Amino acid sequence: MTSPSRRSSNLRAVRGAFLLWVGLSVVGAGCHREVASGPSRSEGLTGRTLPLLASPALRLTVAGRLGTRVVPVVLDVARPLSMVSQECFDGGPPAPDGTVRAPEIAGGFRAWPVVPLPVLTVGGASVPLRTAGLSGEKPCSLTLGSDVLEPYALTVDPLRREVTFTASRPREAQPAAEVASDAAREVHRVELSREPVGDWPLLAVRVSQGEAELTGPFVLTTREPFSRIAVGPAEAQGLQPLETVAHLPPRTFAVDSVDVAEGVGARPLVVEAAGRWDSPSSLGRLGPDVWGRFTATLDAKGGVLVLRRPRVRAVDETEVGSVSSPRAGRAEGPDASATSPRSTTTEGAGGMGASASSTPSAGTVGAAPVPSGGTASSPSRSTTSPAATTGTAPRASGTASPSPESPARPTASAAPTAQAPGGTSPSTSSEPARPATPSPVARRQQCTDAHGVFSEEACYGLHVRKEPEGGISVVGAVFRDLPEGGRLHLEPVGADGQRLESGCGIGLSFPATSRGLTTQHRLPWPSLAHALPVCHAALVQARGFNLALFEEGSQPECPTACAFVTETSSRRTVCECQPTPLGEGVAAPSRKAPSREPPREERELEPDDPS
């Protein structure tokens, strides 16, 4: 098996050779398209931060207005031509002005009719887009391609679900500013090149599955939520797709990791299989399911992808008795966050599961309410105390009264045993005292906060937002590895900031995964009214949500990143889950779970074979 250092060298070598090849191709062919950067092109969205439309998976879609109609606007840095669907025009689209032949990222070209557009505004700014290609997709959607987005660098915050537009900068002008502004966070810079024909951004990616590896150029995309791999090159390198119905082409690959640098990526991951990928310059596309685990700045014109995340380190600690989940900081009301920092480095931590304990964090910690629009600490590890406080929350040893709605939280501390004179317990026999057995030592992960201070509470984040059309959405994030999955329990609060007695357990579940996964959900989501009407009615009254508890282990009913609600009286659990390439809320089968014989006690109960 190839060593990590050897794989890292190979990845750097491939990246260097690939960038040189693309550079020579661009110089020789003269295909790189320079876009004028006049005031009308760059001033419109520069400096604006826009909320992304609520979605369980990370999608770069914002609200816009086409003429008098509100439309979703998709940001797609890999599409050369902006597009609009026929459904965006009442009474049918206008007559085309002509056609345009544009390259496709999977290879080849496609002709599109071009239609004139009404005035387009995004975030209150007018976008200089007068014509667009006409697509037949449903429902209404307008896509901004590189013909509009090239002057901008897009910074995507996956926890707050926001995108910020800044002016593109040359690659050589970026490093000093990044180091100065992100001293407390782990920062990774990945160089981008440009595809000679389509001009979209490319980067080197390594995909691993067991002993097999596929390394080469991938298209950096922002439209589709899932990454995609070309089937032919993947199978040629030994990657095996998941099984499908007989005679059907492969649909997905379950891979161990997708990395853009050593240890920088996502693991494990299910990616789409591209049966038709005829591009001579790329092996697939890299989507938000990988780069969206970081606070990412995508500057296609400047030729750089900057990834930021909280630093993580492994620490030894002694586990005492039973353990329970931590109490969280409060994010009171819509548009408030209980956040950890938005980036970091690994210090002394290996890959997923190398340093994280498989048991829940112990104790609880309370926190003070935060005004709307502010931030609060995320959960931390501490010892439970019976008293409740409402002041500023300590980071590691706060106090809070247990919530009756939260799942059982056995305390980590045990009551001291009373001793008789002479230093012996009243029940002690005359036998000599035996030395105490040392407690087991567990390896846990801590994350940095915005000031660079390590704690467990900084490994969890919650952002609560009031949606423009009404209702509340929550985004949960876990910035450390989850070798067995995890659950962030939430508590609803009313307009007065006090906890609501809902009779239901609410939370966000995460599968076994590496750090950085986020998920966003409306609480309550519409279908909950039919599944659990009592819980739906209670959650409609909520004006915000607080982090209450974190537990190791996935939610059995919710195999992917999901929101879940459990009715206390019936113990029935209903989920809303992120889509995956296998379908909504469908987890990939494990390739590492070998078949095992049933235990002896079960074998003894099996019926005898018929004689």
C-alpha cells in the first residue's frame, strides 16, 4: 500500500505537471478568455453578503428578481454562459435573438437559443446581464455563469449559509493577507488552472478506495451539490462502483476519501458516476460535498481556492464512570448563532477516528442568551452542576439545570464515599486496601474558537435564521471527526427566550464522517404536520433554538445528515435528510462490514435442519 508521504509527493507531482501542461496549452492555443473588468462588470455585487436559499445540502443559490418576478439565482463558476429556464417567463419565453454554441464540462459542445432578459437584480444590485441561453429545465431557475461571475471571488460560509462577493485578486497578491487575517485558523491554498477550451477552473484531486487511487484534474463546480467521477478512468485505476440492477450502468462510487491536498477533503464519501465523460482535460467535477466542509474562497480568475477551518488537536483525558453529552451555548432567536470558528489545522490528530473517542462527551455547560444577530459558544465538556446560571457562560465548567426534554444525561461524577475515623470507609473490611485501578485514557479532539483557544465546545456550531418568507431554519456543524456519527440535540425557545415545553425531542444527526459536515433544515418542515402533528404545532411556536446536547453515535432512523423529531409519548422519530447520490437520506452500504456468524446463544435458538 502506498505510504501517505509517497501519495502526497505523487499528488504534488501530478498537480505541478498538470498546471504546467494547462499553462502551455493556454499560451500555445490562445484560448484563455480575458474578460474586461470595467466598473459596470465589477461594482455590482462587490462587497455584498447574500444569504443562500435554505436547503439541507449546500447549494449556491440566492434570491433574485427578474423584472417583477422573484427567481432563484444559481451561481455556477464552471458554466461559460448564463442560462435561464423557460418557466421563468409568464406566457412563454421571448423570441430568441439567435443561438450560441458553448462547451460542456463533460466534453463536447451544445447549441443554446439566446433570449433577451428583463432587468435582473440580486441583493438589491443590478446585474449587467442582458441575454442568456434558454434551457428547458423545471422549475424556474436562472444561472449566472462565468460571463458574469468572473470578476468576483466568492467566499462561502457553510455554517451561516452565506456567500460574499469580493473583487478577484491576482494569485501572488493573496498569501500575505490570508496569513495575517487567519492566524487562528488552518488555511489551505489550492492553485487553480483554467481549462483551455471552456475556461472553467481546474484543480488536482486524489480519490482513494482501498488500495486503488485516481489522481488528476477535476472541474471545480458550484452548481451541483455532489462530486462526480468519470467511470472509465476510475475503473481503469481499480475503483469499484456500487452495484446496480443487472444491465444498468454504474450510478455511484463509495470511496474512502476525496482530497485536494494531503488530509484536506472529505472521507468517506459517495460520489456520482459519470458514464459519459468525454472531456480530454478532466476526470470529473469537485462539488460542495467536498469543498463545502470549509469556509471556502473561490477565485477562478485569480487562480486560487482558499479553504479555512478550525484547528483540531487530540488530547488525552481520563474518563470517570458514565459519560453524558455536553450542554450547549444558547443562540436565542432567529439570526443568532452558536458557532465555533470557521476554520483550523490538525495538530496531533490523525485521520477520521484516529483521535476521537467513541463515547459521548461528559457533563453539561450552560450559556447566557445572546442578542439577535450575535454569537454564542457551542457545547463544551464539563462536569455537571445542579445549579443553573444565567450569566456569561464559562467555556469548560459552566453550570446548567438539566432539561427535562433532553435525552437522559448520566452524570460523569460520583458521590464521594463517607469515611470513618482512621481514613477507612464504614463498610471496609480488615483486608488490606488494594491500589486503585487506573482509569482508561481516551483520545479526544478539541477545536479552536475565533481567538485560537482550544476546547471541545468549539467543535460544534449552530446558526439560527429567520427566512424571508417566514419560518425558521437551523444550520448545524461539527468541526471534528465523527468516527461513529453524532447527534446535536436542540431545545426550542419562545419569544421571551425561555425554553418551550414541546413534549418532543429535536436535533440534527450526522453520519460517520470527517470534520466539517453541515446540514440546514426548516423547523418544523412542512411534512411534519402530517407525520407528527403535535410536535409540528409545538415547533411552530418556537422563535429560536439552542444547542442543548451532543451525543456520539448516529440516529438509527436517520442514516445521513438529517433533522429529526422524536415524539416523547410514542417514541416515534421522523427525519428530514440531505439528499445523496443514492437518493434522499439513503446511506451507502459499508464496504468494511464483513459477514459474521450469529453469536452462540442465537445459533442455539435456530431450528434444526429438516431430516
